[in-house]
Amino acid sequence: MSVSGVTRRSFLRAAGAGAAALSAAACTGFPTSGNGGMIFLSTQFRPADEAERFRGLLADTAPGVGYVTIEESPFSSQVRSQVDAGSTQIGLLGGLHGDIAPLAGGYLQDLTGLLADLGDRGWSTDYLKLAKVGTDRTWYIPWATASYVLAAHADALAHLPSGVDAASLSYDQFLDWAIAARRANGNRPMLGLPAGPKGLLHRFTQGFLLPSFTGGQITTFRSNEAVTAWQYFRELWANCAPSSTNYDFMQEPLDSGEVRVAWDHVVRLVDAPERDPRNWRMLPAPRGERGLGYMAVIAGLAVPKGSSDPELAQRTINTLTRPETQLRLLRSNGFFPSVDTAIPDDLPPAVQLEADAVRRQQEAPGAILSLPPVGLGQREGEVSKVFKDSFRSIVLDGADIRATLDQQARVLQGILDDLNVPCWAPDPATDLCRVG
């Protein structure tokens, strides 16, 4: 099968030294429907069912586009190798901010003019700033977003302290709630957190707890405010279900009733309220002294230098960022719109609950946008391990907080020195990221 006259075999051969990397991504295949031509290379929707749903959306809204998925590391190497060789066979790129930002300048086309042509679609100023990657030009167009929120069952909401607004919690109020719920439940905690082997609890410390207490993630890693944040985490953990160290996806213990309130990625929460949405609420994360820190997963659309079809690439970006297409993506693949558009009332109830919580979180006064690590490539796991090891030592093993943070700060700085990368939001993007 071919895509615009380019067979899978010839496309891989043209990638030169990077062909082996893309061949791993080719397991998800090229489009099996449509007359597609331009290759749209993306790190998103890699599972076969997600990829097929998105290809169906493309077939309806942007015919002539073939969707190819690939993992993050070979994504970067494919773009670099093809552009460096002066033989770019990719037309359009899709990926998270962390996938695309390191390619800005040398490997991407400037989309400042396209952004102006698209008009006011209501992108958040934070997203547009990120798309400039520290320059005065736009290197990608915000495409879709996801985040992490709280899910709470009516059983837990019944124990919310008097006068507390569940949709506008402080961290102190969140702790008081966890304590009250535990006491009312025969001393059995009702709060759970995803601290299992595949859980995303490190994103809680990176993007929520530390920014809310310190205003940063890396530059404030060992600050006095960070010590206070970890002291708080110890108290919160004392009111968490002990089985939290086994939880990877919080929708499972929520659905079974093992816990009644939890924090996690929206995709890992949505199944819990599906059967009985009237007894569930999705809530923004709590706020701290510095504001409401929250982590956004932001996907963007970019055009590589030497794109095989730059005009079709820009038309596809136009189509994929229209409000009606953004809502189709929400329905099909669960990623929320990046543009300002009303969420319809006929969405599945659980998705509707999450959409409201994500919106409240983004629009909260004093919201602090955080990102997953940017520009670390295969070493992102080492940075995540720093946060995981800090949690294990401080919270689970009771190690001295200051000594642990000092030790882990040295490990973290060593990684950043090796990579010579700037910090990412909410920390300032200086030339070299320094652990503070």
C-alpha cells in the first residue's frame, strides 16, 4: 500500500540511518483507508484502537493525510535525520510539547504567519507562549490537552469539612478532608494515590505539590518551601490507603470501592464514574501558598523544514484546530480542546465531569502551569526517578527531608549538566537549568 505514491518500504529506506527507528513505529501501520498522501508523523494515539479512531477522524476532515505513529525518541531522530539529509518525506508532525520543543529553530518551519491566519480561536496565552519555545516565533500550533484532577464519590464528599468548597480546595483543606473521611470510615482511609510501579505519583510532586508550595519544580527543588511541601506529603500519606503503593490506575480502586477519592491523569480516572456518574464529582487540584500548581499535557502540530507538502500541512492544522474537530477528538480519543469552545451537553457523563474540572483548574486565579520534563529524551526516566526516590525515602522510609533533597539535587543536577538543557515550566527557561 502507498501513501501519495510513497510505499512504506521506500519511506523507511529514505530515512537513511534512522530507518530502523521508524520501523519500530511502523507496527501501528500506515492508514488503511482513504487516498492519503502526506505523511503525518506523531507520537500520539499509538495504541492500535486509538490510532484507528484518529485515522477515521482524519479521513472525514482532512483527506489526503496518512497517519503514522512513532515513539518519542525515534520521532526526534527521524525528523533530524531527514531534515539534515535534505530529504524530508514527512509533511506534518504531532507530539507533546516536550517532543516538539527541542526541534524548534533548526528543524521546524516558523508558523507565526499561520497562527495569525487562523485568527482568534481562544488558545490560552500560556499555551501560545510555550509554542514560541523561548523565542519571538511560533514553532507549533497547540492541538489538544489533558491534565490530572481529583475524583470523589458521594461517600467521600459527605465528609467534607463544613464550609469547604470541594471545587476550590487548599492543600490544608484537602488534608482535613482526608482525615475526616478516614475517621468517619472506621479509621480506614478513603483517599488513594497512584504510587504503584506504573503509577504517575511523581507527576503529582513535579507538577502539583512543589509548584503550589514553592512556585517551581527544579529551581526550588531543595528550598525551605520544598521541605515544607514534603512534610505536608508525609501527613497526607498517613491518611492514604496503604494499598496505594500497588495502585497504577486509580479508576480501578475507585470503581471497586477500595477508595472513594483519588488524584490521577484524566485518562486513568474516566472509567470510575461511568456506571453511576450522578454520585461522582471531578475536582481541580488543591492550591498552596504560591497558587494552584497543575500539570498540563499539551500536544502540538508542527511542520518540519522541507515538508513534503507544506500547504496541505497548514490546511490540516487549520482543520484540526477548528472547534468542531477538537470536539470530535475529545469524543474519539479523550483529549480536550486546546481552543476556547463550549463543551457540549451530550458528551459521556464521565467526560463531561472531567472537562469541567480541567477547565476550572486552568482558569483558577493564581494557576501555575507546569510541564513534564522537556528536552531530556531517553533520560526523562532518570529525572522521574529522582522524584520517585525522594518520595520513597522521605514519605515511605521516613528519611531526613533536608539530607534527602540535598542528595537528590546532586543527582538531578548531574543529569541536567550532561544534557545542557534549559528548565521547563514553571521554572524560568535559562540557558542551563540549575537545581535550587
